[in-house]
Amino acid sequence: MSAALAGKVALITGAGRGIGRAIATAFAAEGAAVALAARSRAELAEVAAEVRARDGRALAVPTDVTQDGAVEALVEQTLADLGRLDILVTSAGTAAFGPVADSKPADWDGMLMLNLRAVMVCCRAVLPAMIRQRSGTILNVSSIATKRALPGSAVYTATKAAIESFSRVLAEELRAHGVRVGVLVPGAVDTPIWDALGSTPPRDKMLKAEDVARAAVLMATLPPHASLEELTLLPAGGIL
């Protein structure tokens, strides 16, 4: 049986750890060449080495996706080195929690830049290549926080809800061009994002990053006539 993503090229942001890393290695296992973007050069090198050890193709491009020029350079290098661009996964993100009354507007800027603006810029940057080849899949990673009101997460939730709305409109704009846009909405996932928080749901009951990666593979491997525009994935144990 041939690999489901053989011949495809996928660009994954936030690929150095957590969900992004799991998606990158899962896509590579399905035959995709993967362009890996994150700020940490060392983490990217580790992921690229893991992919290559399994005979996959990986391009590691240390990138701060909050910088527009860096995003443009990332896409250009992916196209130059890997020849095409079929899939974008925007997994880079950050979270800070606390009541709105106890925060300062400047505290919100990092989440607004990385979770919202950078995702929009990444989507825009891949459009010329995808529209030109009349095919492509964009997967934006959201959060269950958009479905549940979680005190302390107001600004984080706002960034993710905005990306869901952006994605719905973008999907309509690109439908005639053969480009699909979907949103992956995971519940609690056992990743390093929880490390700095004192009280968390039981981490052994959370989803694993690999579970989210399996859902991403499903969304990316549907036949061209089908589009899964939102997928919500939750832990079976009833936690977030």
C-alpha cells in the first residue's frame, strides 16, 4: 500500500515540540516531505533527524513566524528546496492565563501576534503557490477553549475563536481554487504548555500529541472532492 501523502510537501509551524512535532513526524511517516518551522534551531534539528532516520525528507527552517519577512522567506525556501507546497499546518502558538481584570493590555500582545496574526500571515503566504497549482490543504490548530467558557482564558480563547472565523471565510474564498481550509480543535493535550501551570486536569487522562496528529492526517488525506472543515477531538475520559 502506498503512503497516503507520498509526493506531497507539508509545512508545519511549531514543529519543534508538542502537537506540531507529532504532526510533522506523522505526515513524514505517510510519505510527505516536511518543512519544519519553529524558533528553536536545536529542537528542529532533532525533529529533522528523527524524520531522516526513518528515510523521510525534512527541511528545518528556524523561523519566528511573528515576523512577516521571515514567513515569506520560509515559504520561498520550502518551494525552492522541496519543489512544491501542498499542506500548511499552523501549530505554533502560546498561552498565558489569568483574569482580564488582573492583566495589562501589553500582556495580551504575544498571544495576539503568535496565535492570530502570525497564523493569518502564514495562510496568506502559501496562497500563491496553492492557487497556482489549484490544490492545497490548510489546517489551523484551534482549541476546545472556543467551545467551553474557561475562566482565565479570555484572551487566549479570543485568538483561537478569531482563527476559526478567519478559516471559515478563507475556506469560502479558496473553494473555487481547489484549496481546502480546515480547523482542528483539540481538547486538553499533554504537552509542555501545561508545565508552568500549577493546577491542571489529570495529564494522564489528556489526549496525546500523537492523537491530534492522527486527526490531522485524516484531514490532510481526504480525497480532493471532500473537505473536513472542523474536527473536534476530545479526551474520552470527560475532561476538557
